[in-house]
Amino acid sequence: MDEARIAAVDAQLTTLVAEDAALADARTSTEVTSPGIEVAPTLGKLLHLLALIRGARRVLEFGTLAGYSTIWLARAVGPAGRVVSLELDRDNATLARRHLTDAGVSAWVDILCGPAERTSALMVERGEAPFDLVFIDADKASLPTYLDRAAELTRPGAVLVLDNVVRGGRVADAAASDPDAAGARAALAALASDERWDATALQTLGPKGWDGIAIALRR
Ligand code: SAH
Ligand code: DHB
Ligand code: MG
């Protein structure tokens, strides 16, 4: 495919997305463990719009990195809302908190540090109030686990978004040994069969290469 044209189209689509300095700083932050794996601006804005369309008050995120997607979600729920973001790496969490403060949203965002498998299980155990929207964007091998946690932490009507379900097309390669692709494949299979979710998925092209997202409604 024509890389230059894909980039030109992406630049054109991104003209619909207005970023202030705090969002741009969080997106271009290089001090994190894996710079450059935050969502593209068009996907950040999609998350923001989905939260607004749903009228979401409580949002749960798996994978904070530098807080780029977190800021988009936090600005959608506003100061009367709550965002809980789960992050493994302490240094990422510290940096994200700085970006959230710069963005003016830190008062209603909690970053829980530790493996999301554990922090999300703790929320289930403690009877955390249900979330209106869940965005899953942490380690891909654990996608099926996170999907179960998301179902336990939501009620019918909640919105679910999974990032990175295509992985350069490797999701369709059953023989691929890539644990990320295997996690994505298992998550798509679960979404297709799990009575609790009504789902679809889309391929995406752009600054992050060939990947995709799944979107689901909690039944
Ligand atoms: N949602 C962010 C990008 C997240 S990148 C954005 O779009 O701006 C994935 C993040 O998941 C990284 O910060 C990584 O440290 C974190 N992560 C990896 N494994 C994890 C785990 N087991 N539990 C919680 N977070 C994890
Ligand atoms: C990776 C993780 C992501 O969340 C992403 O959007 C792209 C890449 C990764 O771990 O390689
Ligand atoms: Mg991602």
C-alpha cells in the first residue's frame, strides 16, 4: 500500500482533532518505558467522543503510559466523574500524574500502580462501583483476563474498547507464536461468544501502522 498517501490521509483526518499543549506533551513524552505506543490522536478523540456519547461518569483504563489516552477520557467525564487507570510501571505512573496535573484533570483521576491483573481483581473483590466505559490497552497477552474483569466491573449498557487487536495482521495467523497476537485472537474469540458482550472490530492504518480496535456494548 502507498505509505505516503496513508500518512497524508492521516494528517488530514487528524485536522479534526484539536490538542492543547498538555495533550501534545503527554503524546510525545519520551521518558516512558515504551515511547510511541500511545493511541493516535484520532483514536484518543474517538475514546473522548465515545465517553461523551455514552454520558460516561466512571471510566476504567488498563495501561496508562504517559497519560495521553487518560487525559482524553478524563476531559470527557469532567470534574464530576472519575477515571481509574491501571499501570504496571511506577515511573510511567509518576510521569502520567505530572501530565494529568498539567492537563488540569488530576483531581478526578486515580492511577493504580501494579499489575492490572491484581489491581483489577482487587477492585472486583472490594465491590468497586460499576464503570460506564472501559478502555483496555495494557499488555496484550492478558487481554482475555482483562475482558473478564471488565465484564465484572460493568453493568449492561457499558462501552468497551480494546486496542491493538490486529497487530500488523498477525491476529489472523493461528500459527504465530507472538503472545500479543495470541492474546488478541483469544480476546476476539471471547467477544464473539461471550453473552455479556455485543461487539465489532475495525482495522486501522495510520501513524501506528496496521492495527485495529474492538468496540463492544455490555449486554
Ligand atoms: N493507554 C496509553 C498507552 C498504554 S501503553 C495511551 O494510549 O496513552 C501500555 C501500558 O501498559 C504501558 O505503560 C505498560 O507499562 C502498561 N502495562 C504493561 N503490562 C501491564 C500490566 N501487567 N499491568 C498494568 N499495566 C501494564
Ligand atoms: C504496543 C502496545 C500498544 O498499546 C500499542 O498501541 C502499540 C504497541 C506494544 O507493546 O508493542
Ligand atoms: Mg495500544
